[in-house]
Amino acid sequence: MAATELENLHPADVVTKVDTAEVPSAAWGWSGESRRTARIAGWVVVVILLGMLFENQQGSSAGSGNTGYIFLIVFAVGLAGILIRDSLLQRKPR
């Protein structure tokens, strides 16, 4: 922002702490992130990953192994751990 623009700002013009020159959507109140939405999306992904364990087995070969299942479970448990840790850390006062 130029110095002349800073001088013309009134306290009522400042909507957020975010500079609207860097983030134009901040003027409309769209800046920031929704932690609740991110958590809900994370849990949806965990359910989808675990749902992939129940795929149709008719076309698979007999000696394919369980490596895919192990990766699905590890990623689902890891993401669930991150989500639980985030929930616990947000409850704790800073």
C-alpha cells in the first residue's frame, strides 16, 4: 500500500488484520480457514479410506498380498491421530 492510501484509512475501513493488498478477499470477510470444516473433511477421508477395505474381491489374483490394505489402515490411523491431536491441542488454553 502506498503511504497516501494508509493515511486515508479510517478505523471503520479496517475489516480484518489481513492486508487486503495481499489477500483481496479479506475485504469481504473470506480470509482465514475454518478448522471445523477441515476436521469434518478429515474424518470423511478417514471413513473413505476405511471403506476401501471392503472392495470387491472377485477380480483380484490369488497371490496379490495385503500391502494395499496395510497402507489404507496406516494412512487412516495416521490421519485420525492428527485429527485427535488437533482437537486436544485446541481445547488446551495457550
